Amino acid sequence: MSYLLNALSMLIELAFEAVVTLLLLRVAAEACRADFNNPLSQFIYRYTNPVLAPIRRVLPNWRRVNLAALLLAWLAMLLKRLLLFAMLGIVPHPAGLLLMALAELLDFALLFYIVLLFGWSLLSMFAVDRRQPLLRLAGTIIEPLLRPLHGKLIAGQIDFAPMAVMIVLLLARLLIAAPLLDLGARLAMLG
């Protein structure tokens, strides 16, 4: 692939992954009942609601999971993958393309939680204002992941629960998302 195609593919990936990040934040914030008075929650709602509102009339939430946002995130990954294949002049098999988009969304969601958990853990070691909007939103989103291990992995002053959760998320990327992505890539090349 030429240098220009590499740069273009990087820009395509960045653009679509920014959209998917915003949609995943919406899903996670709604599922965890994040504080709507938080300026970040309001930002996420303001920029995702115009697109999600019409879809939510047809595809309502399931429990606290915003299915419309998940569908749009999957479609964004599908469109991203389709554009990347088109740049290479490859016509992928539809089944492989659908599976690749799903696997990429799963992998991206796992990475999203790993980065969020790592950043929250790192910031919690310093004397930062706990009322800061980013910390409040991150804490609300990752709290359900840490709740099962709360108080169980403490050694002295150090809580190892975030590290244990990150290891589980990394293993899920390696053992679930990566094989699905490989299977999707093999199926896509059959077309």
C-alpha cells in the first residue's frame, strides 16, 4: 500500500473510531445511569441524540442498553471496514464483512474499557478533584466492572481490582475478539 493510502486509511479509522467512541460513551453512560448534570454527559447526549432519536422510535432500549447506539456503532465499523476494503480494490464477502464489523466493535469496546480503567486508575493515584467531570463520568462507567471485586484484592494501601479487571479485558480481546476478527477476515476474503 502506498504512503498516501496508509495516511488515508489512518484518517478513516480515526474518524470512524471517534464516532464509535462517542456512541459507546452514550451506551455506557446510559447503562450506568451517569449523572446527567455532568457537562460531559450533556455533551455526549447533545451530539448523539439527533441521530439516535429517530432510530430509538423503532429500536427502543432493552433494559438500560441503548440498542440504537450499538446498532449505529456497528454500522460505523461496517462502513469503515467497507471503505478500507474499497481502497484496496477488494470486494469482501458480506458474511465476513458483517462478522469483521461485529468483532471490531467488540474489540474496540474492550479496548475502550481498558483505556478508561487505566486512565481512571492512574488519575486516582494523584490528588485530583474527584468532582472533576471526566473523573466522575469515568468512575460511573467503570464502577460496575469493579463492583464484584470491591475490597477483595487489597494489599496494604493498594487495590489490585482495576489490574485484575484489565487482565480479564485483555484476555477477552485475545481469546474472543481476535479469533472472531480472524474468522471474519477469512470469510471476507472468500468474496
